[in-house]
Amino acid sequence: MRSGVKVKVDEASQGPVTVKGLEVSIGEVVEEVESWSPPDVLDLRPWDVLLVSRYAPKIVPGFVQCALCTYGPCDLTKQSGVCGIDALGNHVRILTLAVALGLGTLISRARKMYRLAKKLLGPDAEISISPEITIPMPNISLITGLQPKKLKDLELVLDYISDQNIKTLDSVTVFREFHPLDLASRMLHTGMLSHIACEIIDVLELMIMKKYGIELTPEFRKYKFEITVPEKPTILYIGESCIPLLELKNVLKKMDLGEPGEVVDILAASCNAVNIGGIQYVGPPHYAIPLLRLGYPDVVLIDDTCISANMIKEAMKSGSIVISLTESTTFLLPPVGDSNIDDVIRNGGCICLDYSKAAKLAVMIAIRVHGRRAISTSKKLDIDIMRIVEKCDLCGKCVEACPYKLNIVSAIEKLKKGDDSEIIDIASRCVWCGRCEEACPQKVEVMTLLARYLSNMEIGFNTRAPPLTDQIIRSIGAPIVLGEIPGVIAFVGCPNMSEHVRDIAKIVGELAKRGFIVLTSGCVAELIGKYKSEEGTTLYEEYGELGRGCVVNVGPCTALSEISGIAIRVANIFAGRKIKGNYEEIADYILNRVGACGIGWGAATHKILSIAVGFLRLGVPIIVGPQCGKLGILLEGVEPEKFTGIDMKTGKQVYAGPAPQHLLYLAKTPEECLIMAIKLCIRPGDTSKGRAIKLSHYIDLYKKFYGTLPPDVHYYIRTEADIPITYREELMKYLESVGWKPWEYVSTDLTISERVYKQLSSKK
């Protein structure tokens, strides 16, 4: 409520009459309202202090300069900067700023989705994604204490996270906060809020899809796209949301043009496209660039997520008409206003924020320009390959400029001799940044060359699974907490580099084979479908069914909030922990009982980074690869001997073991990542059976890759009951050699929070 005179009575009594929760406004009457006390930026700092005292921020070597203001740059190697901040504080500040930028873009998209949903569904629409899910928005309920029932309730939540993000941005400006711990707390707070924004985006998208008649039924699909001369008017959509694609389908029907593919082809570089029939999926967003280079689409629709500047540059260079659906990326295009089709074509495109209007415009323009553009595309596809490669003098500048050092010189040298095997391989691994062309002294059209050899790409993966019902949570919650399912591994990030995806595919396959639940999302979910076993099957074909040892596609990147929601719901449904406004208790439970870990092996946008940091505050460790290691900050655990907790039975501080050992860890190789993922799923609350299962996998892989027992394995063996049978004899000898003794007291019910202990003890 934003205006008028308001009176609120929490409780009042007069004789036999008692009134509770009454709110009255002059000019407007509000029925009984729910408690609304979301945490401010400092309210959860005590929990952050507990985390940071156990997992202290650590600078990755080489990150010692600050250039955020004109007083600098300051070398922070030996002394503080002009503003007083030291190297550690500065690096946490930079990471906090990046997380705030990520939350900012998520808030912008959440507001856009909210406006669209309110228009399509009405402000009083009930928030529901399944009758079998009691709490459809667990992150919002946990963090804010509010359980939104109607669409209009979300406006309060959006205002709240916007206000909190502004406070974070204020604190990271120069001459503001400089204490590393306070900055780390703000970073974790901001990351936590990104899960609210993601949850709003994801739930509203699901509700809108349902209105359009789209039901999520996970099924295995194969996609194969070959670049040929387009025979029909062609529209390419680049973005994460599926709503513009649904609008395109609607427009085709209204214009009596049938389904997509009959008269007009609709292509999509979008992870959400696979849930909509008739849309030609061409791969993750970066696969749009070679299509644009060859002038394949007549019209390009760009949305507010998963796009890059070079996509728009390539589209304009090739003469495709660009329609921007977002005010965040406009590239000097004019607003559509009252422009007619000829004006839009003459201007090379326009900005049109109305999905329905943009879809109609796109179809009409594609039909209008297709004839002349097909001729242009045909010429590009028929280009003389040898004319391109003959310009190359094999100087190697392209290899130096390539961020991943792909050996383009070697590929071109072989191509000159008639061998195209290496150029085909590089084309499938390229990230299409264009730096090779920029660096080439001979102006060789390397991107055009690679685009010509990107053909017959085949991907096979499961479409998005619907959100897990309460019943499914019950069925998997107990085995996860007890350790019989050794852990849940979630993949985050933007691995648009093939080496990264190959590594991820190997990690995913090994984890699924060992009984872990592996949850994938976004580009990761799609791209691991490129890689097949020796039998010719994808990971989804081998492990596609939910349960112990599975690989499940949860949807786009914003659906990562569903994964945090699963952890929250496990604590609620399996352990009976209340959700509403109970963040510290639930996060403490997850840290001590739920074997879960995230992996961000490839690159990460600000959006993905903010989501990953949100997992950290919830007690879910994250492993990053060398690419994300460039962020410069890690959260590694204290010495193994210093991991303690409060035993819930006695209230005494007891030894807990280094479980999980780290909160944000940099792995340098896929092998290290795989081993660490298993180790970080070990929890103090493991049963002996569960601990033995986890240790069996940890030891097995460590011996496989390094040839010895893990040097820290004795920290995880509490009693002989924890020892895996397979390694019992070998481990007993090792334990004797290091002087191991059974723990005097083993607690599987621990907390690291004095407040949580007091709160739960008072209920007994």
C-alpha cells in the first residue's frame, strides 16, 4: 500500500472480543495481511560471520591492483590503497560489485516478466505451478517470510530486492565499506536475493507457458541443424525466455500461415525453445553467430538474456533485420513507434518491447525481405573456401589472439592440402568471439571459414523436467540426508567452450554412474548432449530417469532457483523445519546434513555468478574451474582440526570433521574437480552407511587419478563403521600409521549456530 491513511493493529482486546492482524486504510480496505519482515542488509550478518570464520576469503595469486577510481590505480601488494582498503577487501568488493550487477539484470528481467504475467493472467491470478507442490516459491518464503498467493503480491518482493541491491551498490562505491568480512556479508546477501529474482522469473514463465497450453513432459529429443540456403522466410530468436517464441506461433496462426516451418521457419538459439513444438533449435546462444555471419536469418529477435554485442554486429553486417525486445540492448536502433515496415527495414531494425507486436512485425518483414536475402546468403554459402585460405600466410596471430588458443594455423595448413578434419573440429569448439579476425594482418575471414564447416551438429538431451513434487522430494530426501544417495551435484555457468563441455560431460557421466543425482541447466544441459559413449548413447539416454544416479535437465539458468528450492524443501518435508523467514536454521541444516555441491566449470556471466554466490550462503559449496578462478576470490576452509559444531543433544562444542571442507574452491583440472565434488558432499550428519558410500567413491577416484589413498582420509573416518568394506584392510593399516583413533563422541545432529541451537532446544 503506497498512499492514504493507514492503521494497523497486531492485537487488541475489548471484553470478550479480540482482533488480530487488522489493517485499515482510508479509501482502501485491506483484508488480513501476512507478516512482512524481510531481512535488511545486516540482519543475516551473524550467519555470514559464522561462515566466513570457517571459510575465510582468500585471494588467488596475481590479483593485487585496484583501478576503480581516479585516485588510483593502487598497487595493493604491500600497502592499502588511497581509500584505505587492502588487497583482500578490494577483491571482495570487486566480486560483490559483480554479484550486484548480476542481481540487477535478474531484477530487470523479473520486473519485465511480472508486467507481462500481470497483463496476460491478471494481478489476482493464483500463484501455482502444480497442485502437488505446497510451496511453489520456497526461496521467497524462506528469505522474506512471505508466501505469495497472488500475482500482485510479487510487487512487494520486487521492490524489496531492488532496494537491497541499491544498498549493496552504495556500500561498494569508493570510500564506503572496506572491511572484508562486511563486504563478504553483502556479497552473500546479494547472491541470496538473486534466487528470489530467478524464482519469480521461472515461476511466472511456467504459469504463462501453461496458459499457452505448454505442459512440461521431459522426453529425449535429438536436434540436428545443417546450414543450407534457407528456402523459406526465416526468423532467428536469441534469448532465454520462450514467451516470444509462443507469440510467434500465435501470430502465424492469426495470419493463416500455419505452424512454424510450413510457410515461415522459426529458429531459436535458446534453451527454452526445446519445450515448444515446431521451433528449430540451433544450439546455445553462441551458435547463432555463425548463422548470422552467413546471413542465414531474415529477421533476428534479440531478448535481454544470453546475448552479446558481437551477435548484433554480425546481424547488422550481414543485413539481417534486428528487432530488439529489450531496452537494455538497443545498439542505436530507433524505437518502433509509428514506423511502418519499410521504415524498419530501411533502419536495419528497431526496438519493440511488446512481444506480440514484435512477433507480427518479424513475420511480415521476413516475408518481405526473404527473396533478396536468400540470394545474398546463397552467395556466402557458395563462397570459394580456397580463396579464403590462400590469403593466410600462417603467421599465427590468430592463435595468439584466441582466448582458448585453438590452432587455426594448423587447421588451415591441413585444409590447403585437402584435409578438413581439423577445421571441422575447431568449428565445433569455437566460441565465435571474432578475435582471430581482428588480429589477422591479412584480413582472412576466419569466422566465415569456420561457419562454413559448422554443419551437421547433433545434440541429444532431455527437455525440461517439471518442478519436483512434494512426493518426489519425500522419496529422494531421506536417501540424500542419510547418504545412501551420495549427493546432489548442480552444474552452473556458461561453458560455451567445447573443452569445458567435454570435461563436464566426463564429470557428469562419472558422478551419475556412482549414484549421484546430477542436475543440469541452461547451456550445460544442452551441450553435454553433444558427447556420446562408446555405445553411441548420450548421458540423458543412459541416466535420464530421476532417482539415484540420474542426469536431469531442470531448465534455463533461472531454474537454478528450483535447485536451491529443492534443498529448502528437503529440510522442510524430510526434517520438518519450518520455511517462512527461517533462513539461518535452514541454511545451517543444509550445510550440516544435505550432501550437495555446485560446479561452475566454464565461464560465468554476472547473472550466473550472483546465482552461484546465493548457493554459498545457503550452505552449498561451489567448485569453479580455471576460467572462473579469474574472479580472484576463494572461500577455503580452516585447518581440518578446527571444524567444530554444537551437538544438539548436549549443547557442547564437539569435533565435526572438515565437512564440507571448502565453500568456494578452485579446481585446476577436471580430475581434481570430480574428486572434490564427491568430498564436498560429505556432511557431519552422515550415517555410517552413508559416510562409507561417499568415502568409497572418494578413495576409488583418488587412487585412480593419483595412485594413492587420499592423504586426508583419516579426518573423515569417525569410527570403524565408516570404513568402506572394499578398502578396509588397506585403510586400517593407513589409519594405524597416522595414529588415528576412533572419535570419543560422534554427533550426527550438529549446528554451527548458537542461535539455532537455542531456538530448537526451546521447542523440545
